[in-house]
Amino acid sequence: MFGYHNKILRVDLTTRKVSVQELDDGLIKKYLGGAGLCARILYDETGPDIDPLGVENVLVAFTGPFTDTRVPSTSRHHIMACSPLTGVLGESSVGGSWGVHFKRTGHDGLVITGKSVSPVYIWIHDDGVEIRDAELVWGKDSVDSAEWLKSETHPKATVATIGPAGERLVRFASISHVGEKIRSAGRTGMGAVMGSKNLKAIVAFGTKTLAQADPDALWADLKQVIPHITKVTKAFGKFGTSGGVDNYERIGNFPIKNWSGSRWEGAQKISGAAMHDTVLSGRTACLKCPIACGRQIKITAGKWGPLDGEGPEYETVGTMGGECLVDDLEAICKANDLCNRYGLDTMSTGATIAFAMELYERGILSKEDTDGLELTWGNGEVLVELVERIALRKGIGRLMGEGSLKMAQKIGKNAIEYTITVKGLEPSAHDPRRFWSQALSYATAARGACHNASWGHAYELALSMEEIGIPQPFESYQAEGLAEFVATMQDYQSVNDALIICRFVQVGKAVTATNLVNWINMITGQGMDLAEFMKIGERIFTLKRLYNTRLGISRKDDTLPPRFMTLNRKDPELTNQLPPIGRLLGDYYEYRNWSEEGYPLFTKLSELGLEK
Amino acid sequence: MRFEFLGILKQIAGSPLQVVQEEPLRLHDLLGPLSTRLGEFVPYGCETTEAQLLSNLSFIRDGKMLRMEDRIDKDDTILVILPATGG
């Protein structure tokens, strides 16, 4: 089919066998690519008795039909495996340039099985695939690792590599994608899966061109849309994703003090505007993206200097700043840089540190437990120190590297009461008490407390999309109709993750569902309509649910941490906002045609072609 | 009625916009003065549609989002923010 190379690359690390499988048109029509094809393969090739760090786990990466076309903000790929952090479906969507370089080698997806007996890396290029020894690079951080690997392969290659955290199986280890800049597949511990397979890195560089059905029509349409994207995302470009920190603090969406706080004046010191006025040295963009939301920062002197690297994103500022009450922007920059180098998810790292700070305050952890460190709120030095200890599994970092839920279970006492996770995943920096769509989506998203599963906050606050049944922003704090709204948004974002295209083109209604359908048809030559487009989204979301239900997930797991359901915040503007999760779940299951226990019913599976 | 600009909009629009008006007005009626402060964030000035406006800006009163037809009273304070940021 046009828009694809129609090939899946398979690498078995146990046997060191490399093979290429034809990508079936029928599969493409049902799942498109990205998260859709990842989910199909993961479901088919793993079973219910899976150890996420065992040889039986399968790591799948897929590009989509938009990858390496002129559609902007699509140089992304999706990675999926059973998560070492949560024990259920793990996934991460990542930008940068790796997806484009990989697709240019003539493949659409990559399936990695088995386990190598010694450290290796995979080098994928136009002329073939090599599994090479990685003993010399094992132990290096992601930046040094990428530099060495490029020198061994191709100077323009993009390197997807783990750092010391992934090697040590930290359960929220990330995969750093190092091209000209660093972009991380952060969530759910995909780096630990690579580490468990003794796979240090996947290096890609290719030059093959992609056949498209009607590239001229595509470009004619894009010429109308791209200037609009540039215009409506201007603030993203200038202030980055953390441009909204102080907004969100004011309206009750920003996480404060392990989600127990109401307001915090420190937010202004760590916002995108503060970054712009202090440490910002430049903007960075994923390949062919007109938004350029990435930050380049430079600290020349002081406690955390010299430092020249990627700046923190909104979610990092939220978890390391707001949740830990750290208002020292340079300390957050340092902690963020260490996460990039060691290969750690900044969000789970920040959230787990905030959780530990609360345990310390409550006397559940003492100085004896923390190697003498004082885990006090707002302590930037401790924040930075703990990042290193977690990554290297030193002292208290050995325990914290398990993630906050497993850490609480190991500590015992009443530590679990202060754990803020859904299905074991620490939340994004969006408060579900402010946006009930996020409450319901956190509870039901496959990977746990993930704001991207629905991106509902943006559609409560501002956006609308008439053609998918959302003619105006959804009314906040309203239970009526919320289930349908959330399910629709989850389905819509599922297709976006199959294509794959960045959420930010939805800002200002720059790119709509109608645009996406038209572009799919121009690239692939299909005659898809909007109904089929949304059905693909529902199919992908439901398949992920099936994967999780096979692992024992049901209604009992579709819930929120007690703090989100019981703790009203104290500010006058932020009271009585507790989401009625029981009612919302009932409505949601009914709308989705799932049983009361949260299992998709046969009629729904049959309708989606998932009955087998 | 008072419009308070938050976050980066404060850098663009500056100090709060005070509109002296005894009778209630619709948000729609205030697009003119808002566009003088916020420029292209109010895409077509007084002609902007609700979808165009709300995809660029959010207006919040007492924690609730406002729509174009919502009435604003003389003592109301409205927070104006950029709608979608974050990761």
C-alpha cells in the first residue's frame, strides 16, 4: 500500500536471527500503524503469564503512514511492550527523527524478541541489519553512548539508546533518542525492557524514498494548513510546553506537593516565561515540525552550571517542581538533564521523589532509610541527588527505582495511602479534580494515568471538533455526557497515535479529523471516510483493553488514587470538584458496550472485528 | 468588569483590562476591546466565531469556562488564559 514500505523487521536476540515480514494490507486497513499495529502484534505474540523483564516480553516499534511525508509534526514513532512499571500494557510515543530514519531503511515496524546473552546494539541501514557487540558502550550515558555509536555507524544516524538506568532495570527507565537533539520515550519503562534484553541501542539511518498516492494534492492542501499551525502555536514556540505553568496553577490543574496542595506561588519561578527570561538559549524542533516547542538551555555558572542541554518540558516542571515544591528552575534543569543522560522518565522520577518526600515528612521514611538525606519539600539539591541514586540504584535509589506503587508495597506501614498512581503509573501534571475528563481517562486509559489518552483537558478548556460530535468545548464539572465525550476523545487520539501525529497540531483547531482523513487518502490511496477513521480508533483502544483484561485488569483497577476522590483543595475557586468516578465509570462502560466489570462485550468485539 | 491576563498573556496584554459598564454584556460584545490588547489571539476581531475564539483563548469566571453568549456583570473578574499548553 502507498505510504508504507509494507515491511516489518524482526530481530530475535536469542538466536540472532533477522527476518523481514510482509505487512499485510488487511492489517493496515484495520490498524493503520503506530500504536495500532504495536497493539495488534503485542497482543498476538505475548500471553497472560508474562514477566515484563523476562525473555518472553516483546518490544514493538512502529511508524505510521504519515512518517516521512510532508505532513508536519509526524517524525514520530510508537513503542510498546508489557510494562515493568505497571505489569500491563506499556507504551510511549516519541518525537525527534528516529522514526523517519528508521522508515527510510525500508521498514515500517520493528519487532524485537528474545534476549541476548551479552550486550548488543542493532544497526539498521539501507543495505541490511546487523546485531553488533555493545560491551564497549554498556555503562555509558545516553549522550556518550550516541556519540560512540554514531562514530561506529553513520554520523547522521539517530540512536535510540538506554542509559545506566535501563541497564539496571529501573522500572521507569526511558529510551533516549539522540539525533541532533534528544527526545525520550519516557513513560512505562520501555528502557528497562531493552535493558532486560541486553539491548543497549537501536541505530537507524536510511535513504529510501516513500511512494505516495497523490503527493501533489497532499502538498497543495498542506500549504493551506501549515501557516495556520505556525500561527496558532506561536506561544508554544516562544515559551515551550511549560508556558502554561502559571495558568494551570491558577485554575487548579497544576500538581502541588504530591497533589495535596491548592495554590503555590513558586509556580511563577519555574514557568515557561521564567525559563524564557533566564536560562533559555534557543528553541529546538523535532524533524520537520513548525512548532519547535523544545527548549535549549544554558547555565554558565553557579551550583548547577555549567550546563548546556535540553530544557525541561511542562510535565517535568510539574512533577519535579510543583509536586516536590522545588522552585529552583536551575535545579530542575539539572535533574532533567540527568534524566536524559541516565535514561529516566522525568515524570515518574519527579512523582516518586515527591511521594518519598511526603513519606519523609510523615515519618514513614527516616534519615536511616534515606542514606542520611533530608527529603524535605522544596529541596532542589535532594531532587538532583535522588535522580542519580535512582538511576544508579544506589542506597534509597534501589527502592525508588521500583516506582512509587511497588515502593509503597515494599515499605508497608500505611505508605500506600500516599501513593498517587493509576494501575501503577504516576499521573501526568494535569489534575483530574480540575478536568473530570482526565479523571475518567486516567481511570480507563490502557497505560494508567495518562493525559494523552484523551487530551480531554484541552477540549474542556478550549477546543472543539464538530465532525466527531464535539461542537463546543465540554462543560467542566459536568457528569452528564462525559462518558461519551471521553470515549470519543480516546478513540480520536488512538487514531492520531496510529498515524502518528503530534497532539499539538490540534491547538487552535489547526488540524482537524477531516484533514487527517483527507491526508490518509492522499498518501495511501484508500477511500476512507470519517466513520471508518473513528472506528479504527475505537478498535485500537478496545484491543489495548483486551490486552489488559487478559492480564487481570477490570473495574477494580479503573479507579483513582484516594486523594483525587476525597481531598478537596482549600482555595475558594477550587472547592467541591471531586470527580464522581463511580457514576462516570458506569456511564462509560455502558457507552463503550463493556460489562459492569469492564470487559468489552462480544457484540462490541464482533462489531470491531476483534472477536477472534 | 475586569479581565485579568494570566501567564504569558500577561506579557502580551499587560495589566488587567477594566471595562466600565453598568449593564451586563455578553462576552461577544467585549471582543473589540479584547482584540486591541490581544491582537491575533482574537483572530477576526468582532467577527470571530465562538470556535475560533475559544480555540485561542479561555475565559474563566469562578472556575467555570465562559461562552460567547454568557453574560458578564459589572463586578465580575474574568481570567483570560491560553487554552492548551503542557505535554
